[in-house]
Amino acid sequence: MENRLKKQLALIKSRAIAIARNGAVVPNDAPTDLSGHPIIGELLRSGAVARASELESDRLVLSRRFRRGPWWWRRRLGRPVGDSIARSGRESGFESQFQNLLTDLAAGDTLSIESAVPGEPCSLNGSSYYLIRATGSDIDPVAPTEAERFARLDTWPETVSRTMLGRFVRRGYAARGAEASDFPGMMPLCRRTEPRSVLFLDIETAGLSANTYVFLCGLMHVVPDTGEFHVEQVFARDYAEEEGLLLHVRAALGRFDTVVTYNGASFDMPFLRTRMATHRIPDIVPMGSVDLLHSTRRVFRPALPNVRLVTVEEHLRGFARTDDIPSRFIPRAYHEYVRTQDARIMRNVVYHNRMDLFTMAVILNRLVEIPVSPVAVHADGEIPFAPAPCGDTIASPNPPHVPF
């Protein structure tokens, strides 16, 4: 496009020089429409120039003419004229919705975090944070039943095995303690599991960008002695306590072999690693990881409008949460808490995080019960659960990486 414009400008310049040499001077009182001029008319007919009224007014179509330009220029030209107005309208609507939610959920007197959510202040390597614990039926009335079912899990479901194998073991992440000689026959080893070595993880952040903060991290595992679920929620009472939160999470991950998340392969784990690097904390030790989002999408997507965690939970349990807060309001709620130190709305945020952890266990238990046929074909002809190729090889585990 740039070369084409240069050619047009060169042609116009040459024609203008020719007109000047021939003495064709345009008087001041000449009509503004010069299409009747022989030179101008020839330029219009040849397509070397165009009328301003004939130019494409659609900025999106215009941006296609500059598709070879830089990405920021294409995005700017492709943006609708009323985009700033629409964005301001969405922002004001979001703020009014949040204020209504704040009025409804945070009714009562101002509460501190200790009064709103019982817990205990902790410190690790000189960094403070707030720790909230819950066990058994304190998590959910049916938590003991789900924990008993999960404790009997000895083999990963077929969909989970395929996801874990494809996303992590082939990259070299494997359970610690495995010998290199075990890897030629790694397929059966990957599908065996030990519930006591599995950790459920979910984080809440102050935004989607990695340059923001993670202020709440939920961790859930099975207690070997009692067989019940135990939840630890690490909370940063202000932005400065994020380092203590990350130190606690890294220490907890070091005690388990496999971490189970929901969209954690794309968001939770990379976000934690980025924030740890920001605070110069050693990276997470390589470990097995299961992202339930992919298995859930394969199994439950045809029956659901979306695969958001709250939607899947309502489908599996038959009822919706009562004291929940929508995910889109959580970053705004935390910033409001830091500004006012009023923790009334944080009760709902902590509840949201705890139920996300428990729902992952519910999903995993349901996936175990679903029979999977290796010849099951979707409507588009895809075979989602086909066995892995016989010649598939798996790399040996990576050594722990300490970046600093």
C-alpha cells in the first residue's frame, strides 16, 4: 500500500509539473470541481486519484488497506468511531452494577478481615499473610461424601489421562521419584494416581494482566488420617502481602506430586510463575498437572451453554450457589477492600474461591463415573478419546529450575 501511494504521488507530481510547464495555471475564481479539466479528468479516469467523496468511509474497511502496517495502526483504524463512547458506557454500567452488588452483599457494619472471615495471621521468611482453613462439612455439606469418593480414586479418568499426558508429561513434567528406566512404559504409570498426592488449586487476582496482583489462592487436598478434604486459603490483606502468599503456595506445591486446576494450564500456573519471578522467588518444582477445563469441555459442552465453573456446578449439583459473587466483580471488590479495609464483601470472594475448589473435586468424581468408548465419535467426526500412538515416547523429568 505504501508503494502504491508513492506511485500515485509521483504521478500527480509529474502531471503538475507538466501543467506548470504548459502554462496551465488555475485562476483563483475557478470552480472547485475540476473534473472537467483534461489532466484532472484523465487522472480520475485512470484511477490514479480518487474523489474524496468516493473514499470508503468505513474505518474497518479502510484499515484493511493498511494491513501491511504495524499492528497498533491496524487496531486503531479498525476501531469503530463510537468505540470510546461505548467503552465509557460499559464502564459506567459496570460501576453501577458493582455498587448495587456492594449495597446488597455488604449490608451491616464495617468489619475487619478477622471478623468477616475467621483465620490467623501468618508469616514466612519475614513476609506476612492471612491463612483461612476449613475441613470436612465446613467446606460444603456434601464434602465428606465427595472426599470419600475421591479417596477411592486409583486411576485417572480416560479424558483426564489424555489431557495430563498430552500437556505436561510430554514436556518433561512428571511425578518426582520416577526413574528414567520407567519412562519407556510410561502410559500405565501416568494413569495411576494417589489421591493423597493431589492438590487442587485456584487463584483470585486483581486483574487479568500479569502485572497485577494475586491476592487469594485456594489449596485443597485430602487429609490422609481422616480422609476428609482440607482447604487452605492464603489471603493478602494488602498488596504488600503478595510475597508471603506466594511463598506459602510454593511450599505447599512442593509437598504434592500433581496439581489439579480449572484453566490453570493457561492462567493460574503461568500467573503464579510470573508473580514469583517478580518477587525473585524460585520457580515451582516441575510436577504433574491436570487441567479439568479440557476434559469438561469434551464431556459436558454439548449439554451446557458454556463451560464456566459455576455453570458446570449447577448442572452437576442441580442448584446454584447462594452467597456467590460474579467473577467479573472480584478484582474490583479487592481494590475496594484495600481502599476501605471493609471486609464484608470479601466473605463472598472467599466463599467463591472455596466453592471453585470443591467443584473441581465434584467434576473429577463425575468424570470417573462416565463410561468412555474409544470409538465414540462426535458430530464433526472427531474421535476425542482415541488411544495414543504406540510409538509415543515421553521425555525424562526436568530437574528443578531455580532462576535466581
